[in-house]
Amino acid sequence: MESKEIRKRFLEFFEKKQHEIVSSAPMVVQNDPTLMFTNAGMNQFKDFFLGNSEPSSNRIVDTQKCLRVSGKHNDLEEVGMDTYHHTMFEMLGNWSFGDYFKKEAIAWAWELLTKEFNLPQDRMYASVFGGDEVDGLEMDQEAYDYWKDIIPEDRIINGSKKDNFWEMGDTGPCGPCSEIHIDLRSNEEVAKVPGKDLVNMDHPQVVEIWNLVFMQFNRLANGSLQNLPAQHVDTGMGFERLAMAIQGKKSNYDTDVFTPLINFLAKSAHVKYGDDEKTDIALRVISDHVRAISFAIADGQLPSNNKAGYVIRRILRRAVRYGYTFLNFKEPFIHTLVPLLAEQFDGVFPELIAQKDFIGKVIMEEESSFLHTLDKGLSKLDTITKDAEKESRVIDGKIAFELYDTYGFPFDLTSLIARENELSVDEEGFKKEMEIQKNRSKKAAETSAGDWIELKPIEEVQFLGYDTLTSKAQIVKYQAIEEKGKKLFKIVLDQTPFYAESGGQVGDSGYIADGENKTSIIDTKKENNLIVHFTTELPSNLETEFEAVVNSKKRKLTENNHSATHLLHAALRQVLGTHVQQKGSLVDEKVLRFDFSHFSKMTDEEVAKVEKIVNQKIRANIALNEKRNVPIGEAQEMGAMALFGEKYGDFVRVITFDKDYSVELCGGTHVPATGTIGLLKIVSEGSVAAGVRRIEAITADKAEEYYNKQNELVAQVNELLHHPKDTLKAIEALVKEKQELTKAIESINAEKSSAQKEVLQKAIQSINGYNVLISEAQLPDTEGLKKLSFELKNEVDNLIMIVAADIAGKPQISIMISEDLVKSLDLHAGNLIKELAKEIKGGGGGQPFYATAGGKDISGLSSVVTKAKAIIEGVTNH
């Protein structure tokens, strides 16, 4: 059975059991401060478990894109080494929100595996939670009894809290779970050791394929458990492992999920999968990593040096390194896999097909950059190994960490190259540096939170901010948090006019008031589906009714910029082409920043054309056409642009400024008509990542200020030029005059330097076969001193030159030593100049044969000469 068919049958099986099929959430997480990436199927349903919102159906089924390379679930270093760990994987899941529970979940799981997929019953085991004294929890007898009716009791295993109690995090919904494991070994191996003994022992062929989580409790900040108001089912089955079991393979990488990629790579590298362990690992690493990288980029996360972007860059670099080292790929190669990958997921995750060219180009640019870095790193490592050979034959742990941190060299690559040179690496030192970095990162991200204190039960928070900037409100719940040593409070209101940061638009600020008592709201964010208001203090009376008031000036200026991004997006597509897609934005009261897909710098003419179109639309004063709760299908028929990486519900909000110009899905706030924006001025256009450009622009008051400043500047220039008839011609004449004067000065300086050179040549003394020049001099500029130094070096053999120069009242020292003398006399100009520079209260450095220094004390030049003569006399008379 092909993998596509396996996925299809899973979804259809639960659809027949009244489950609604929903699409995968983006792999890159939005509006959840606890996660960078979706690492489990339940992430997009957290709010249903927490009671923050209601699901469209009490029964749901899906396949979710997941990534496990950071935080609690970090499988990166295992990927490729074994046959079943992955970075990106699909998690198949069926969900019950307060509907069915353990009985149905267990029965249906068994029915699907044994009847629909025909997996052998005698090769499967079930584990149940065996209880925990610390939490005061007894064994999950209920789940055990349901399993007992299905399989023999000797196939049921009591599991530990670690294996059979699932928790969302340190706090939040949790509960016992029942895992299904399958033994894929040969009959001979099974006869020797029963599968039961290998469950949860990390055996590559005795693996967990499905985890049935029974959400019963809520973990509080103090560690205690309380019962949830409703019981839920949350299941997760690794699609790749399921394919391995159904297709009768011993490895996930032997299934048709990976074989097309591995075969393509092996052919390109002229190797055969299965012939060599090192090349096999490399093929597995790359075929796995290209999936994670491609889906992350498709969901809007570009490789970068920060947070989630750094994780993606690290995965990509790991893949490049394996290809470079073990498959001899010296040119970009990973991007060639993207079309094949996109074809594999056609009809399942359409975002890959839609963006395959963009994804491929981003990956190729990143590969090219890292291959260059890799070359530099290998050169550095070559120098390091030579130094180690001369000394202790051990590469220092700090150096190994620098190679890892700066050049992307994992410890195993440095160790491998070291072994090839009969050296070792200080592993403990490396680990120590890694720990220091981890602790630094943890401290930077340190946040502690208490439990939510609930004051009033409520089903859903109402957002009123599209229609009003003030409203009555009551506090539903609050939470105290500490972030980087600063104490804050989160407040949730039953209804609010405050817009929560999302879609690039910053959150509102303002206040809530109880009569004369005002509490400042410093920011508003979305956490999952909750609108959370941040404040530095709580109101004295938490249970009264408040007046919630948004900072109207900030909101209106922000709306100007937000609506302008919609007009800008449409104009860019008109001028550059329909390949332009939004790749990120920041909209606040001061500026708009808009990132978009495009592979070349915009010309001045293109920028001007875009700006002109936007301003025409502003002057046209197009009225906002806003439609709420539009069925997603209807919105798409209207031509509404959806952003990749966003999770849209069944009903969406459509923002239109002229149905033939700009129609977008958007949850942000906007101007009532484009004329309100007043004016747009693009202030910069540049690159932010491979294939992504960024425009920064200002509107309204800020744009007006910009033009006023430009006018003031022109007026000041005209004043300086005594109001010429043609300002531009007057400036051109000044520039031309300056160039001519500069040439004349350079000619005079050259004559002065030439005359000084003749004086210095006469001052050269022959001491024991060495030509020594130690003298003060006056020169017009540093360039003249440098030119003179190199000319004398080329003209005079065995030269030791130290010149203490007065350059327009500033002290400068130049040292030039013939290369032969550097070795024979063990002289180093760079070291020598540091000593001499003390006399002029300065510093400098350079190479062994040439060095320069500058200083503050011109009176010290004679002391430089005296000191230099003493040093050189000692060297030449030795």
C-alpha cells in the first residue's frame, strides 16, 4: 500500500465515524509564546483543551506537519544515525473534545490497524499508565480492562509516568496515555527475545506507532493536578512509522515516503544506498532535512540568525555538511530535491507546489553561502590541526566550539578530521562551552508564570475593536508572570476593543478605568485564541466593571500603515509580477515594513512606479469594503489572497479596496477609506534574505514630515549657494571644482613625499651588512608614508626602516623590514610597533614585515627614534 493511500484511508476511516477532516496547521507557530514550531498534532487544538474556544466539531481527524528540533522534543542529532528519528514528520490524529473517551479510542485504533491496514495482531503490544505515587495517581485500570477485551493480557504492559503520562508542558492539560507498539523483527529474532521485553527500549524494529492520550487533568504551577471539566482524546500516530509497518520495511527510510528522495540523491552522488554506512547516513540526513527546510520556508520561516530562523538554518547547514563531506557535493545540491518533494505532497500539502520555485531559490542561496563558509572553516581547521601537531596533539575545546558556532561544524566532524590527522579533541572543553551558551540562551528566555486565576466563567472573548475604541469590560481571569526579572500581569477581559498583535500589526495600548482609577495596558497579544492584555499592575478592585479605552492616536496611525500595506502589495504585483507574495510585515504607528518574494533589487523606476500607484489609490479615496464571517471557499472565489503560513478557519474576514485592485484575507484593523492615509513615501528597498526583499515606508504625518525636511534641506543648500538659478548645476560645478583641487593637492603631496624620500635615502646607514633607516620625517598624509615605505623596501635590500612621521600635526609610525630579515633576525614589525607606539600614546599593529601606528602625543616622536635605535642596535650587533 503506497503512503498516499495509507494517509487517505486513515482520514476516511475516521470520517466514517463522524469526524470532521481539518487541514494541518502551519509548522511554524503563530501566537503561542511557548512554542517556535508545531511539535505535536495537538498544538493547534490547545485552546479547545484549555476551554478558550469551541471546536467546529467535537470529533476531528487530521494529518499535522510537525518539527522536533528544539526545546523538550529535540531529535536533531539522532536523525540519520538510526532508521526512525526525523526532524519533520506527519502526525496522524483523531480527536474527541468532550465526546467519546477511552473505550472508543482504543477500539477504533485496534480496528483501523488490524482490519483496515491488516497489521499482524500477534506482533502488537499495548502499554497503559501504571500509576505514580508522587502525583497520587493509580494505575489506569479502565484502559487496561478495555485492552484486556481485545488482546491477551501478556501483551499489555504497565508503563511508567515517563512513557505513559502525557503533558503539554510544565503546566496545562495532561493525562494518562496508552501506546501501541509493533514488533517488525524477523521470526528468528522474535523466537530469541520476545517483543514485550523490547518495548520502549529504543529498538529500531520494536517501535511505538500510536499514542492514545486521555486528557483528564490540568497541571497547576505548583505541580498539583486538578480534574478538567471535560475529558478529551488526543491521539498521535507517526505516519512514517505506520508506512514502515504496513509496507513491511525495517526502516522508515525504506518506505516510499523517502525512497524517491534517497534514490535521486544517490544517483546524483554516484553512490548506492546500502553499500556504505557513512554515505547511507548522509543520504538519510539530507532526505529528511530537505522536508523540514522546505515546509518551514513554505510556512513563512526563512533561514536566519535568530530564533526559529536559526533552527532552520542549522538544519540546512547540517544537510549541506553531510553532502559535502560524505557525498562529495561541492556545489549547491539540496535545492534540486524540491520539485520531487513538492510532487510527493501534491494534493496533501499544496503549499509546496505553489511555492516550489521560491523554496528552491532560497535553499540554493543558503547552500552557496554556507559552502563558502564551510571552505573557510576547513581552511581554519587545517591550520588548527597543524598547530596541534606541533604542540599537544589535542585540539582545544574552545576552538572546537568556535568551529561549531561560527562555521557550523558539529563536534563529530571536527573529531573525524582530527582522527584523520592522528589528533584528538578536548570533548569536555567543548561540552563546557556548549553548556555556557545554553545557559546564556536559557537566561535570555527565562519566563516564569503562576496559574491563571479565574474570576468569571466565559465561553468566548468578544473582540469589539473593529467598531469601537471603547467598551465596558470585566476581568475574566488574570495571571502573574516574571519576564527577564520584570513582573507583569496578563489580563483577559470578557469583551475588548484592544487589538491583539497578529498579522504583522502591533497590539493596542491604552487603559482600563474604574472611575478615576486607571490601569495602563502596555501591550495586547494573542496567545492561541486568547486576547491577553499586559500591565505592570493589577487594578485594586478586580471584580468591578471597567471602561476599556484604546490609545486612539496610536491605533489610527497604525491603521494608516496597515491599509497602506494592502495597497502596496497590490501595486508590487502590478509592477513586478504575480509571483510577488507577502513574506512578512510589521505595522505600527511610525512605519510599515513589508517583506515580499522577489529575486532582484527593484530599480529606482520600479520603486517610483509602485509609489505612484499607491498614492493614486490613496487620492481616489476608495471606501473600505469589509466582510466578516465569509465562508473560506466563498472568499477564495472572490479572489482574496491568503498568506502561506497562516491558519484560516472555516469563516474569514475579507478586506477589499476596489475589487479589481486589492482583495485580501485579513484580521487587522483598517482605515474607513484610503484617503485617510493621506500620503505614502517609500524610504528604503533592500534584501533581507535569499529571494525576499523589504520595503520600508511611511504614511500620513510621518510622510509629510519627511517631505518638509527635504524641502528644508533644499532651502538650506540654496542659502549656502546664494540662491542660484539652477541648484543642481551649481552643486555639479562645486563637485567638479573639488575634484580638480583634490588632484592638485595630491600632486603637491606627491612632490613633498618624493623630496622627503630623497632625504630619508641619504639617512640610511649600513650596520653589519644591514641597511638601517631610523629617522623622523614630515609628510603630508598617511598614504604618502605608506607609499614611501613600500618604495624603499623594493629599492633597498636588507632594509630595516622605522620612520616617526609628523603628518599634519599628528604622530604616525611606519616600520618596514625585508622578509629575509624577519626570519634571520627573528623580527616582527607588528610586535615592535606596539612597543614604540607607547611613546606617542597610541597603538597599532600589522604583519611581521610591515606595521603602522598612530598616536596622540606628537612630542614623543624623538623618543620613538631613540628607543628604536637602541632596539635595532641590539638586534644587528647580536
